[in-house]
Amino acid sequence: FHNLQDELDLTDKNREAMFALPPEKKWQIYCSKKKEQEDPNKLATSWPDYYIDRINSMAAMQTLYAFDEEETEMKNKIVEDLKTALRTQPMRFVTRFIELDGLSCLLNFLKSMDYETSESRIHTSVIGCIKALMNNSQGRAHVLAHPESINIISQSLRTENIKTKIAVLEILGAVCLVPDGHKKVLQAMLHYQVYAAERTRFQTLLNELDRSMGRYRDEVNLKTAIMSFINAVLNAGAGEDNLEFRLHLRYEFLMLGIQPVIDKLRGHENATLDRHLDFFEMVRNEDDLELAKRFDLIHIDTKSASQMFELIKKRLKHTDAYPYLLSILQHCLQMPYKRNGGNFQQWQLLDRILQQIVLQDERGDDPDIAPLENFNVKNIIKMLVNENEVKQWRDQAEKFRKGERVLCAWGGKRGGKTDPHSVIQQRAAELCTTFPFVDKSCFLPSSTFYHCQDSQTLFSFSYSHYTSLQGGSISFPPPPPPPPGGPLALSSSHMSENLPPLPPPLPFSSCPPPPAPPPPPGGPPPPPGAPPFFSMGMPPLSTTTFSSSGTSLKKKSIPQPSHPLKSFNWAKLSEERIHGTIWNEIDDLKAFKVLDLEDFEKMFSAYQRHQVGVNSSTPCWDGFCSLDSAKSVLGEKHNTDCFPSLLNYTQKEMGSTEDLYLSTRKVKELSVIDGRRAQNCVILLSKLKLSNEEIRQAILKMDEQEDLAKDMLEQLLKFVPEKSDTDLLEEHKHEIERMARADRFLFEMSRIDHYQQRLQALFFKKKFPERLAEAKPKVEAILLASRELIRSKRLRQLLEVVLAFGNYMNKGQRGSAYGFKVSSLNKIADTKSSIDRNITLLHYLIMIFEKNYPDILDIQSELQHLPEAAKVNLVELEKEVNNIKTGLKAVEAELDYQKRRMRESGDRFVPVMSDFITVASFSFSELEDLLNEARDKYAKALKHFGESEGKMQPDEFFGIFDTFLQSFAEAKQDLENMRKKKEEEERRARMEAMLKEQREKERRQKKAKAGSISEESGEFDDLVSALRSGEVFDKDLSKLKRNRKRSGNQGLETSRERVVTKLNY
């Protein structure tokens, strides 16, 4: 029974289950298997020899001649039977197959395939045989032990057969998860790079990932297999617990442009594919965050050479490594350089050396294929360490020589009782205890001298050397002085609730501050030749300013900053235009009483401090370290035609049987109208599906039955009979029965008195409600928006604060302003903080409002009609209203004409249009009155804000405020996002220690689970299936999703490089 279990290649768990069966059940299984093995009728196909011979002959024959379709089908059946046998036959079949070198037979077939075979199903079946062999523990071990098996399997990626590619990728992906398989796969991809003449490794995979195949199912399956392979190769093997390896290998894919391809793959909307894409991006974000934490940052822009250099420089600035960094840069400057990109190989060599330094472990093993052979980083560093130690101890020996005489003289003074040699030995023993790596012989006397020094000197040396080794010989600058306010100023609660920490002192902070600029002049100098009373008996101009209306403007006493600030690029209103505007009601001096000007000076100092923005390692202002400031407003205009061109209709759409009948009698028809015009007219009539008489009656009765749609009336107006048409038709009126359809229609319509005017009046009547409904909301938007701007108290308070800050920032002619043009509002965001470039003056204003003027934050509720008013062009609106007025007058004129003439039976023009004119005139007068009111209110709004009437249209004026409110809302959301991100990062930091042990435990369990695969049968298929579905990454994916969910619920975008600076290599 033990032998039977060995034949079945059962796992330990299944062995135990079989042993637990009742004895009679065991006997039944044993007898069944024994009978099957001893069956005399067993075919030759039950032995592997048959399949190996047939496949060898197939490999030999395919080099001589091509297989036809029947032969190909037969050969494929042989390989398929072998695949089935490897999965279902007892263990001795697999053992025999291995002993007969069946694997080499399959690999040789793959190597010798011609093009036709490689694109056939035979190729897919051979790969399936290898996969079936690997589903067995012995077979899998044999495949992995073969020196070329994985390399040869990878060559099958060259085929265009999608099923073959998927099978190869599944094998390679699963091998990544098997112990000692990951590095073989990387070696295979390097081999394939040479085999397929790729420019770089993984190039074919990325090309396939981006290519469209045609069939949705095949395309999604292949792209899922590629993404599962990429995730396996990134996160298995060395990628399980080696951040540097994952970053290194992922960078290869990013350089090949995988990120835009992933964004494109989202369009397939396939759940399995999306799972692999999510895992790739989430692990990438985790790794980027982990790398940034090493530098105490939230994010590192790896596309920015300047930022990465600054981080390296900052980390090495005060270390012994800094001179070597300078040396590296100096030698890089001397590297060969050509404009055409030649001589890049030297840079490639430098890149490969750095890769090996970063990736090679302490044993000298490379997790990836070593780019440089026989390059052992550990040995080279050990040589450099020994070299430095030898130099160091030589210097110490020289000091000992100099101290020899001192020690000997000291011993002589003690009467020769002290042996210098024993003193040295004692000190040497102390040093060897402190530094085990120091050779004791270094301190023993040489043949010519003793290493002598007194005990105090020796002790000070040992202590200083110990501290230098512990601390790395780093010279730190003295700490900066504490901020004002004593120790309390450094408390975390105080910092979080009040002002941000003070910036580091400027390089010239020891110098006295520059002298304050002279106060702005009180007024312009008098013009040449001015009367002398300007300087006599009058009070100085600096105390009071007179506007053009004679109203005096009080001199502003604006606080002066202690040092120059950045300027606010506003458009200042002249003083003579202040009277009668909102600026007369605003007193910005009140705002200075509640504003924190000291904090404002720090944020917007003209002195440029060290700027590193989002990725700065300097403590960020109030924790706001990340801001996506790139906002764009896109607009598209679509010009659509309400009515399709009549020429686009085909002859099939002519419709009625009468049309078809007439078309067969074209030779006998009489037509005097232009051919193209007549054809278009016939098409229109076929769309109407009415006879000429029905159309005539509808026009006479003013379409009371609603037979004629608006668009059809518009088209009928294009076919009004002209004078020349009428004259020709009159000449042939006796041949009316022979007339073509278009000619007869025009002839009959020309018999209606004032046909064109009737048609125009009917069209105007049907179109009037629609035109009125379009114009009225536009007029109301201007009226209501103008009222809201004039009445808004929140807007007035906002302008007051902006005016205060602008006067505080600006000097000279641009300062001491009483008001500014509204267009300046959209320049607030252009002024950036000198501490954090991502904080603008607009962000700062919002923070001030939150603290001191919370009511202003809801300013949009008072200005609800601005967005609609910003879309209205007043010139076009007035033109449309005038057109409606002209149309009404034309209808009234036609009505007067129709009232004076004798009406024929059925003519309903006068009663219908009389009622219409009565209602329409009243509605239009309301619209006209509303427009006049809107004009007046808009003119008052312009004057209210000091803008010139007639120079600014409503869409421009209201658009300024609408754009500002949008920027205001976006900046408010930015601040909220930054606050939430700060809270999330703090929460992450608190949980990091708790989760670290759990992560290690899960990794160990995962590695143990992967290790068990080599001892279990059938597990390879399960592993391939789990890899295909993404279940193999489920635990990691769910863990990453939990981390993301906390920030996702708060509206954060945690994909730092994809959102802030999205990688698009």
C-alpha cells in the first residue's frame, strides 16, 4: 500500500487520509490499481518510450518538409496524448519519462521548430506537456534542475500564437513563486532579450501589453497573463522582502512606459485584470512611500534629477562621504560627451556598478542577474576599510613614536620603578577590549622603539577614537536658538494650534536688517509752471487726498513690515474713481487689528529661502506638504447642425408609391426647375408625407392640426417659388398633369396669396416660445448676478482683507491703494509663499478666513447666479431680442394686409395670428422691460466696483468673479486634502511599529507556503490558477486596500506619483 501511494505521488495530507480509510476500502483501491497495471491488453501508448520516439521523429521530419493539415492534426494528437499521460499515469510513467530524458526531447523539439510549427497548436501542446510534467514533484525538480529548460521555454514568447504565449507566461510566473525559481526566470528574460534582439529586457512583454489583438477575450487573457507575470517577478523571490530590488526592477518597467499602458488597460473593465493592475499600483505606492520615509518625506519625485540630487546632498552634507560625492560629480563632468548621444556606454557602466552595489547582499549574491561578473561589493568594501584602517593605525603609530620619549622620561623620574613596556601592554589590553578588531600587536614595542604615551594621553585617545567610530566623525553645527516664548514655544500642542515653526535662519541673519524703505510720497509732484499756492499756506498733501467729486479720502496709516515682502500684482484704482463705489464703504485698517502680520511676513518674505516644495524635508508649514496645483479648465465647442443636409438622403428614402411611379415615367415628365433644387424639394416632400393639397390647407389654416414641424417649415422656406419659377410655371399651366412633382408643388404653392409671408409668419409663431425661453433666463441671470454682487456682505469683507494684505505687501506707487480692479482677484493665486511654494496667497487668505472670518467661506451661497451670467454675451443677447422684435413687426404688418383683403374659404390666418400677436406682444414687452432693468443694474454693478461702463461685457465681468470663486473652492479643497493627508500620515506612523511584526510574520508564512510546493503533487496547477486569478496576491492586496481605504474615505488620492507627478516614461 505504501508503494501504491508512492506511485500516485500523494501529498502527506492525502496519504494520511488514505491510511484512515477502512481496510476493505484500501484493499479495493489496491486491487483496482494492480489490475490496471497488469492489464495484458495495455497499449504501447502506456509507456513513455513511444511518445519520446514519435516526438524525436517529428523534430527530425519538420526540418525536411512541412506538415500538411492532416499530418499536423495527427502530430498534435500525439503530443496531446503525452500531456494527458503525464497528468494521469502513475508515478513510474513520469519517472521513466525522466530517465529516458524526455524533457530534453521536448526542449529539442522547441529549439528546432520551423515557423509553421511554432504558430500551430503543436507548439501549445508541447508547452502543455512541460507544464504537466511540472505538476509532479519529481518532474518539477527535473525541469528546474535542467540548465537550459527555462531559457528555452521563454523563447516561445516569440510566437504570435496567443494561447502559447499565455501558457509560457503562466509557467514563468509560477516558477517565480517556487524556491530558487525567481532568479532562473530573470536569467531567462535576459536570454530572451538576446534571442529576440530586444533593446532592453521585458520590451516584448510591454509591446504585447500595449498592442490590440482584435478579439476581446484573447486580448484580455493575454494582458492578464502578462500583468500576473509582472507582479510575480516583482514581488516573489528577492522582491518579497527587498525594497531595493522591487524599486530596481520596477524602474525597468517604468522606463519602458508601463504606467500609461496600465491607465489604458483600465478601459477593458475586466475584474481579474483590474485586480492585477490594482496590486501593481498599490505595491508601487507602498514602496514609494517607504523610500520617501527614509528621507522623512511623503513623496520623492524620481523623475526630477534636481530633487534627488538635493536629497543625496542633504543626507551626505556633514559626513565623511561628502568629499567622495563631490569627487564622483567632478569625474562625471569629465566623462566623454557627444551631442548625438554617443559614448553612453560609460554611463551605462556606472549605472551597472551602482545597481550591483545597491542590490548585492552580504554574501555577495545578486538577486538579479549580476550586470558585472566577478564584482563582489563586500570584498571590495572590505579592502577599502582595511586600507583606511591601515592608514589610521600608521598615524597612531607615529603618535606613539613621538610619545615614547615622554613615557620613558616619565618612568625615569619615578626612579625606574615603572616599566614602560608594561604600561603599553596594559593600555593595549584596554583598547583591544573596546575594539575587538584591533590587533594587539599594534601596541607592542618594535625592535627599535616602544609605542609610549602617558596614561592620560592614551586614555583620551581611546575615548576619542571610540566616539569617532560610534558617531562617524560627523561635525554638527550648533543648534539654532530657541524661538521666542521660551520652552513653551516648542510644545507640540502649541505648534499645531497656532503658528508654524520658525524657518531656519538666513545665511546673513547675523547682519542687521536692511533699512526700511522711505514712506511713499503723499502725492505726485506739482507739474511744471504750477501756481505757487501749491507750496503756500495749504496743508500738506500727505494728510488728506481729494477725489474728483470733492470728497476727501482719509490718509491711510498702514503698518510697515520689518523686512521686504513679495508684491501682490494688482491693478490699483485711481483715487478719483473711488467715490460712489464699494471701496468707499471698505476700511481695510480694521482688518489689520485681527490679522497676524508677523506670521504673514514669514510666509511671504521677499527673501527666498531654501525651496523644496512638496518633497521638502524641512518641516512643512502647518503640515501641508503636498498640493496638486496644476489645475486646468477645458472647454469644447461643438457646432452641430439642427437639420441634416437634404443631399445626404438616398433615392430609397423617397417613400411613397406615387414617387416610385413617377420615377419610372421620368422621360414623359415636364420639369422647368433647376435639377438639383427639384431633387432636394422632392426629398423634402417625401419626408413630409403629405399631398400638395394637404400642405396647402395646412398653410391656409395656419397648421392648427400641427401637421408641419418647425424643422420642416424651415426647410420649406428654402423652396419658396421665385419670380422666374412662377413665370415659367405659368407658361405651362395647361400641362399641369405632366409636371414633375417639385414643379407641380411650386406651381400650386404660388397660387396661395403671400405664400412666403404666410410661411414666415407660421414659422415665427412656432419658434417664438422657444426663442423667448432661451433669452429670458440669460436676461434674468445678468439681473440677479448684478444684484448679488452689489448686495453681498461676504464679498465686501473679502475685498477688505485682500485690500489690507495688498497694501501691506506693496510699496511705492502700487501701495496705499483705496481700491483695486476686480480682475486683480484672479492674480491672488500667483503670489506664492517663500516658505512653501505650494502655498499661495489665496490658500493663506482662506486660512485667515477660517480663523477670523468663517462667514466668508460660504461666499458662493450669496453669488449663485454668477456662473450663468458669466456665459451671457450681452451684444448677442440684444441682437436676438431685436430680431424677435423685428419678427413681431413683420407678423403685424402681414396681419394688417390679410385683414384688408378678401379671404377665401378655410383661410384662418387673421384669427389665429391675431390671438398670437396679442399674447406674444405682452410676453415680449415683459422680456424687453426685464432687459432694460438688467442693463441698468449691470451698469450700477460696474460703477459699484469702479469699472468703466461700456468697456466690459457681462461675460467678462461676471467671468472674473466666477473664475475667482472656482479657484477659491479649489484652494479650500486643497487645504482640506492636505489636512487629511497630514492626519493620515500621522496615523500611519503610529501604526507602523504595530504592523511591522505582523508583516514579517505574513512574509514568513507566505515563503513557507511557497516552499511546500516543491514537495506536493498537483500544486503547480493550483499555483498557476491562483496566479492567473490574482488570488496568490489576495492577502497582500487586501492589506494594501485596507491601508488605502482609510485615506480613500476622506477623499484623498494616495497614489503619490500618479496624482502629484504622474510617471509617464
